Amino acid sequence: MILAPSTLTPKREERTQAHRSIDWAGAKKQAEIDQVPNPDVSIYQATINQLREAMDQAHQAIDQAKTGQELTEQLTKSLKKIKALTVPVANQEQPNQAVIQAAKQQIDWAGAKKQAEIDQVLNPDLSTYQVSVNRLRDVMSQARQAID
């Protein structure tokens, strides 16, 4: 919300509202940035740094405004700058083989742990045991296929 400018020195409430508007716009842009799936880490961090810098500059400009008109102009300019920041695109690179292999090892480890839990049941009903083992194998197979 952009306030109606006054020609006198901005009131404390006007400055507070302007700071809140900057914070809200920054939080909204941060949410947009955070929703990008699998962003390149360096580009993501650079975008976050640009956002923080833009917000810091906006807060400083609001604090330095001498009239209500100047406050409104600085607020408008700052909000446009924050909204204009580009959101990074999703990283389309495929994970390397070491990452894939590590994920498969984690699946195997979790499956072996669950198999040990199933095997520790004393005097299990044979059909229930077999259903549990088959279900575990299916889940592990699906997880490994999802990684590939």
C-alpha cells in the first residue's frame, strides 16, 4: 500500500508502514526464489544476496527521505526494484553417478534394516511373513527405479 504523500517531514507511522511494505515485498520475493526446484546453489545465493542488498538500500532510502513525497517516491522505486529481481531457474543437470550410487546404498541399507526387523519376529505366521518380505522388496525396487 502506497501512502498519500505529505509535504511535511514524514511521520513515524508513514516510515513504519513503508518499512513494512519493503519487508513484505522482500518476503514475497524470497518465497518465489525458495519455490524454485533444484536451483543452482551459486545462482540461488547470488539472487538472495541481491534481494538483501535491495532491501537494505530500500530501508536506508526510506530512513533518509525528508518529505512525505520523497518517502513515497523512494518506496515506489524500491518496491519496483525488488519485484524486478529475476528468480533463478531450476537446475536441469542430472545428478552424477556417485550421488545415484549413494542413494541406492541408502535404500539397500534401509531395506536390510527393515528385513532384520521382520526376521526378529518370533514365530511369525508364514503367510504374513512372506507378504511383509514381498512388500519390502517391492518398495525397495520402486525406490531404486525412481532413482534411475
